[in-house]
Amino acid sequence: MILRTWRGWTRRDDADRYFEYLANTGVRDIETTPGNRGVLLVRREVGGRTEFLFTSLWDSLEAVKGFAGPDPERAVFYPDDDAFLVEKDEHIDHWEVLRAPPEI
């Protein structure tokens, strides 16, 4: 199993709207991609900004490519991301999952 991670930062005042936007774009698309096992999206306040950590679980790196395309190390962005994000990772990290809760 593969864990895919990405980080992005918004202004604090945009955090709730960005969460809604993520739910209707990236979360929806990832959850409907074959081989996806789920999404965990968390946030925290840091200074005057909100940091989002977007993680998803996948059966394999090949399954990730079904969402991300042939270069899964590059982040996938949507048209209005730049309206919310004040900073974003362009690179994605992938991790081999060694242990997970049994319900995953």
C-alpha cells in the first residue's frame, strides 16, 4: 500500500472555503479513482496561515498514476487553487505503508 502526501497553505480567512473547494475537486476525484483506499485531510493554524496536509492511501503506485498521470511525483492542481493557496508544494511524497489499522 502507498501513502501519498501533499501540503498547501492558505490565509486563515480562506481555510473553510478552501476545505469545501478541496472536497469538491481533489477529494472527490481521488476517492473515485480505482485503487484508492481513502483520503485523510487535516489542517492546523500556523502563524496567520492555515496549513493543509492532504494524504491518500493507494493499492499501488500504478493506481496513483490513474489519478496523477505518468509523473506521480508532480502535484495535481485545479483551476482555482491559486485563488486560495499562498504557498504550495509542487512535489508529492510517496511512502510505503508498513502497518495500517485493519479497517483500511
